[in-house]
Amino acid sequence: MNVQNIMTNLEAKHPGEKEYLQAVREVLESVEEVYNQHPEYEKAKIVERLVEPDRIFKFRVVWVDDNGETQVNLGYRVQYNAALGAYKGGLRFHPAVNESMLKFLGFEQIFKNSLTMLPLGGGKGGADFNPQGKSDAEIMRFCQAFVYELWRNIGPDQDSPAGDVGVGGREIGYMYGMYKKLAREHSTGALTGKSYGWGGSLIRPEATGFGAIYYVDRMVKQNNDTLVGKRIALSGFGNVAWGAATKALELGAKVVAISGPDGVCEIADGITKEMIDYMLVMRASNRNKVQDMADKFPGQCKFTAGKKSWCVKVDIAMPCAFQNELAEEDAKELIANGVKYVAEVSNMGSQPGAIKAIQAAGIPFGPGKAVNAGGVATSGLEIAQNAAHFNWTAEEVDAKLHKIMNDIYDMCVKYGTQADGHIDYVKGANIAGFMRVADAMMAQGII
């Protein structure tokens, strides 16, 4: 495999798709050496087949707002690779959503799902719909219109979407209700992230954050260190940050910063259970303002407009909000402030320059496709529970999640340990995820 030749061809086919091309390059550069040890991969054109999605659905979503005005959005579903199982990946509702973004996220999803060792293919979807400031009735009508266009192409054995940015339990509920009406079947595995009372798994909303903390705990222990007492900065205050804050508090760490589009909320003595509960209220309000936390707890929190969580002096930084949110200048600020560990909890939450700066400083860096895998792992467990018509307890699900994250960590160490003993977690995650998919594609022939 010649990475540069492949990238040149891709750049010609997909001009301007920066995030997608960046994700592909990162994976190919990581696996190049291993790939070239398998001439059968080259003969079967595994990479050339893998970098292009199986198919992309793009559709118009028409709905009516509370003022009776007709609104039009674009919806998408990228079904990327099904070598390991039915397509699996979240739906994102955000005004920045476009086809290129979803291709990048779907490509990353292939390897993240592979790392869980569950039978899950990779996909991603969403719409350029902005839920912020919308009423429940407007969100319901949009979700119903979105599923009306997509329902024939999803299902537990075909493609099982979940939530992502802008899509939580409420949105999944509205979409599943419409799916059930159209499909005329109670097939709960068609969507994951459902409420517990009608097919959802316990701890699914917390799972991505829980899994991230389990991974970071292993990174810390790898360095003969402890999570207890560590100061953590999180970005965002949605389900992912909420889950991470919950598990961090449980394991003795201190979350001292959360952020939003409006600025950063610094919590000098560490986040409390009451504050974590209030994060759910903030998310449900659709205001998207972290200042609400400081207003609610004025004696314990300090809000600074226009700043990010990375300006706070911490031991551990965990981007939880959006892709490419950690810029090179943010990384340099963290390094100057003495950060000891960085772990992406959002998909590809750091820009390439930030990753290089962190790794060059000798700071352990956990990549999103590994650190973030707890959510999709628990979605896979949810599908298993739906198929068997039973539910594990919260403790049972948490134990299974913990084991999956430990196994993922071990694979990253196995494939990422360099000759000098240094662990390149990015390379390890890419190789481990890629090999399982490539071997499945080889076994299933040229299709």
C-alpha cells in the first residue's frame, strides 16, 4: 500500500472533504506497515474498498413548525461497512451536519465498533436540523418526518441507528414510535438508546462517559498512577460529559471544569452529585448555555465567557463535545499547565496538530475510536437484550461494559507498544480495529 497514492486519488474524488480525508489518512498511516505484511489484502484491494462507503442515502425532510411554517432540512444515512455485522452508528442533529462530516464519522465508526469485538458494522447519519430552541412538538414532528424517509433502510438486522449530538432519549422515542407505526412491528432493535421501560438498556445514557473513564483509569494505572484525586476538565455538558462526570466522581476523581458554546464553568472543589443531576436539566432545556450551572450554584462555580475547559489547570483533559474541538493552541495551553493525560471522548475530538503536540510532549493520548467505544458497546448489549426479550441489571451491564473497555485498552497496548516501550494508543487502536474488519472482508470474498 502506498498511502500517498491512495490519498491523492481520494482527494481527487472527494475534493474539500477535509475531515473525512484526515480520518482516512490517520488510519492508513497507522496500518501501513502491518498491511504490507499481507499481500492478500493488496490483491483484494481491501483498503480501496474500505475507504468508500457501501452506500449513502440523502433525503429531504419536510416538517411544519409551531407557527405553521413549512421547514425543509437535509437528512442522511451513511452505511459504510457491514463486514462484521449490521450497520451501527449514531444520528446527529446539528446545523453543521453534512455528507462529508458523516462520512468521516462513519469511517471512524467501523473501527470503533470493531474494537468492541461485537458483531457490529459501521455507519452514521443525521440531519442539518438544529434542536436548540425548538419545542417538544417541533422536535417530534421533525423526528417523525426524518424516519418517514429512512425507515425502509433500517432494522435490527440491517442498520440500527442510535443517538449522537442533538439526539437523546426523547428523539429516539419519537423516531421509534414512527418506525413502529410504518413497519407495523414492535422491533425494538431497530434503534438503540431507548428508554428502559420499552426496550432500552440500563446505563445506556451514561455508557460513553463510563467507558471513557474506565479507559482513562487504565491509562493512569499503566503509569503506576491513580485516578483518585486527579483534576479533570470535560468539554460539553450533554450525556457524554454527564456520564464521565458521574463515573469520575464515583472513582474518586474531581471534575473541575465543564464547558459550552458560551464559555467555561470552573468548579474549584470538584463537581458534586447535585451539579451532575443539574447537567440533565441543562441539556433538556435546549438553551445550550453552561452559564446556567454557575447561576444555579453561584458560590461553587465560576463562569468565564468565551473560554474553553482547556484554560483550567488539570491533570486530565477529556474532549466530550464535538469533533476537532481540541486545537493545537489548546493542547499547548494544557501542556503548559501540566496536563498528564488526554483522552478523546468525542469522535476524533482533537485536531491533528493538537495530537502531535501532546504526543511530542510524551503525554499519553487516548483516541476517540477507543475511548469513546463504551456507548456503541452498550448499544450492542441493548440489541442482544432486545433479541432475547430480557434485561440485565445495571450492575450486569456495567460489568460487561467495564470488561469490554478493558479488552479494548489491552488491544491498544498490544498493537501500539513501540520498540522503546512507548505506547502509541492511536496506532494501536487503528491496527486492532482494522485487522478484524480486513480479515472479515477477506473471508467474505470480493463483494
